Amino acid sequence: MRQKAWGFLLLALLAFAGLGLELLLAFFIEPLIYGKSLNDFNTAESIAHWLITCFVWLLAAFALHTVSKRKHDFDVLSYKQRPTALGWLFALAALAISITVSIIDWNGLKVVKEFAYNGWQKFIFQYMYYLCEVVLMVLIIAFGQKAGELWTKQQKLPWGGLLLGITWGLVHMLTQASVSSGLLSLLAAVLYGIIYIAARKNMAVAYPLILLAFVL
């Protein structure tokens, strides 16, 4: 069991590394092509960056999902049970708290702020990018949850959310140079993990709710 748990932890960390591939594009490859930093990209260059990143992320997600099924006999899409009434209550409560955390972090609704800043054209493609980012985020949660359950036999604790928090969440502390932002991202990640458990790991329910929690 411990060996299998390490295998799922590795898959979760590889999903996190998949998210990190954007840094390779943004800070090394694209600046060489355009002769400018990411912050100086024009609209067309920003859209190209988001589309390329989406392609890379979806390719990574497909590869990890395939490895999980073939090597570990674990399909993250196999859970089909609908949440219980109590599960819906917990999931929606976590969603509400997550949106509140986001409002505190952004001083308003994230989606409204980004639309005002980007304009409709960039906004559309940036939110396509978010759709793909959440795919890898939920894989981190799913693989991390599986690893935690194998190690502890505890299925009601958000192991996947905790792992997302100490990887994706705390990286925000470094990239945004803000301790408070990093801690809020850590809290948000744990809430995403709670949503995943409350949704009974059913991605048809968990993914849309986590996406809403992330983009609102």
C-alpha cells in the first residue's frame, strides 16, 4: 500500500510540475521568440501564450490520466455516485467560503476585476486558460487524496486539498511576494479538496464547482 501511495504522490507532483511548464514558456522560450518579457506581451502574444499553455497542460493531464489507469488501475473519472444532501451542503458551503476568500484577496469579484482589466477579447482566452489550469489542479487533488487515503485509511480528510495547498497554493507566496496571498491560496486549495470529497469524487460535480470557486 505504501508503494502505491508513493506512486500516487508522484503523479500528483508531476501534475504540479505540469503546471510549472508554463514558467518554461513564459520566462525562457517566449521571451526569446518575442524579444520581450511576459508583462510586455501585446494582446495577440498574450492569447498565443494562453493557447499554447492550454495545449501543454491538457497534454500533460492526458498523459498522467493514462499512466494512472494503466499503471495504477485508477481512473479519476470512474466515480459516478451523486453527492448526498449533506455532501451538497458541504460542497456549496466550501464554494461560498472560497468565493469569500477570493473577494478578500482581490478586493472584489475576481471575474469582474479581470474583465475590467483585460477587456472581452483577452478575458475569453484567459478563462479558457483557467479551464485547463483547473484540470491539472483537480488531478493534484485526486492523486493526493488517493495517496493520503492509502497511507492513513482516512477518507474524510482533504488530503488532496492539503497537497494542492502546499504546492500550488504556497507557490503563490513566492510568485506574488505576499505571505497573505499565499496563505489565502492555501486555504482556497483546502476548500477545493473539501469540495472534491463532498462531491464523492465525482468529477462531473467536483470539477465545475472547483472551477467556479477558482474563477469567481
